[in-house]
Amino acid sequence: MSQPYPFVDPTLFTQNAGAELYIDLAAIVQNYRYLQTKVGSAHCAAVVKANAYGLGMIPVAKTLAKAGCKEFFVAHLDEGIALRSVLDKDYTIYVLHGLPINSEALFLKYHLTPILNDIDQLCRWTQLCTDHNHSYSAGVQFDTGMSRFGIGQDSLNDLQQFNWTIFKPSLVMSHLACADVPEHPANQQQLEQFQAVKRLIPNCRASLSASSGIFLGKPWHFDLLRPGVALYGGNPTPNQPNPMHNVISLQGTIIQTRHIPHGAFVGYGATFTATKAMNLAWISIGYADGFFRAFSNKTSAISPQFPGTPLALLGRVAMDSLCVDITDLPQSALQVGDKIEVIGNHYPIDHLAQQVDTIGYEILTALGKRYHRIYR
Ligand SMILES: *Cc1c(COP(=O)(O)O)cnc(C)c1O
């Protein structure tokens, strides 16, 4: 028997999806330009790892390239290979996670720039350059206190064997642990460490700061900045007003409305009980879409038709659905098929994050695969 229906990729969600995720590419460009004005003659790269924090690496990178961004950072080699398919060799693609064993040929083939994170990676890249008698572009990372990636203080002696003639690094970098807390003493300590290790590689461009480091001021800027979250609307200066433009609006479709009496409960676990007769709207977004169950009974939503009235989330967020209180809206104002915004200007990622003790980064990168992503 022949199969009458053509194969459809089950991970593809289109106009029939339960929710729309609007991604404002123009706002990302505005954010990029704003960050560039903060750093004077230094350059802003764009960090587009993790699918541009969930917003779509390809459309985001193409847009930023058009806006003048020349340098991009990803975490994984595979991300770099994918990105290279839309950016020609004039654009530098740095791979933060370094040089996996036996990956040298792929880095050359796709013209990717590894960030070398230990002495072994440095030796292997230098060997490659020696074999080909060519200084292929690569960055070198030093650990200046985070105890994560990069050549540690304990390995600095091993660097004496390098004369940096066969292989000439194109970037020396490190990463700040506490840049979002300006008064944290680690910022000054890491800056001083970085200035010291940077001298080991003379005449090399340097990069220390990501989004929050840009706001620490000029001493932290060096030659290249590596913003990620600020491009996507996250607040790089927590505890102060967000200087960035909001980028996303997540709007779920109402799939059912209910009128319930005083005393009725709502959702799994009966965690909410109506204190009066109420009107509810069930929306097609749940924790399987990265809208955390921890938001249950905590956040609020908005109807684009009635932007002045916050609509509280009632009861537990289920796998595929959540409930909002529409009692305060005019009777029958909202119908099945109407949209409710659960993330956006009224409730930005950082506010959501605060409710459940996490950071905007996690909200963004958790954004689900079942949304219809619409770029504008
Ligand atoms: C993720 C990452 C960035 C971007 O950080 P944001 O805080 O999102 O700006 C920059 N540099 C490194 C090494 C990273 O891992």
C-alpha cells in the first residue's frame, strides 16, 4: 500500500503552531549599534552560540553581518561549520570550545578560528602551522580566575618554549566571571591578570569582555568585545534599568475559554482555587515549550487587544498548556484563536527569570521548538 501523505518533518512548526515567537531583527541591530557606541574604536563581535541563544543563528548572523559585524563567536565546531554556510571567508568565526582531537582539517576546510584553551591545543595548532609553513588564524585563551577554560597560571612556564613566529595568534582572550556585578573585586583582579598574560603574546588583538563587561568601562574593552545576551535584549546591567531593546514577543493561541464558579480549582494539583466566579483562557504553551513549570501561579500575561490589563497565570503550567485569568476583561472580549503574550515588553525575560531564581539567558535558550518563529 502506498503512503498517500508526503513526509513532513515533525520538528517543523508553521502557521498552525500553538504559539508564535516574534523575533525583532531590527531590535537586534539596534542593540548591536548601541553596544558599538559604548566601546569607541574597539570592535563588537556577536556571540551566536546555542542557535543565537534560541533565536536562530542563521537569520541573526546574516542580519548582523549586513549591519557591519565582521566577527562571530560560536561554542561548538558544528555550530561554526553551519555558520560558515551563510558567511563567506571575510567573516571570522571563532570556536570557543577549542580544538577537539583530530579536528584540525575541519577548521582549515571551513576557515574557522579555534580558541586554543590549553597547551596541548596550542602545540597541535603550532605543529599544523609548521607542517604547512603557514600561520593559520587562531586565538589563545588564558584563565584569569574563573578556573574554567584557557591556559592556567600553572601552565605559564610551559609557554616559554613558544616564540610566536611560526604560529602568530590573532586574538588573546579571557572571560570575566562577575561582570554583571560591577563592584565585585574579581573584575579588577581579572583585569590585572589579563593585562599580565597579554604581554606574553606581543602585538596581538585582545578580548576580555562579553555583554556586561562592556558596561564596566573602557579599561575592560581592549580590542574586541563579545556580546551575546545584550544583543538579544537581556539586561547586561542587572539592578539597573535595561539599556537594551526588547527583542522577542511570545504569543500563545487561546485554545479554550471557561467560566468557572467560586470554589472551582484550576489545573494539575488543584493549586489555584477560584475566589469568585472567574473567566479563564487556556493557551497552547507549556513546559515542553521551555515555558518553565516553575512559573506556575507566578507570572502574568497580556492580551495585545487590552495591553493595560495584566492577566495572572493561574495554576500549574502543564506540558502543552497554561491558564490565564481573563476575568478583568470585558465579557467575551477574548475568543478561541486570539493571542495572549506571555513574554515581551510587558514581561521581559529578565523579569520572568527573577521570578524563578534564574537568568534571562536560560529563558531564551529554553525557548521551545514548537513555536512558529516569525522574523520581523
Ligand atoms: C557566552 C560567552 C560570551 C557571551 O556572553 P554574554 O554574557 O551573553 O554577552 C562571551 N564570551 C564567552 C567566552 C562566552 O562563553
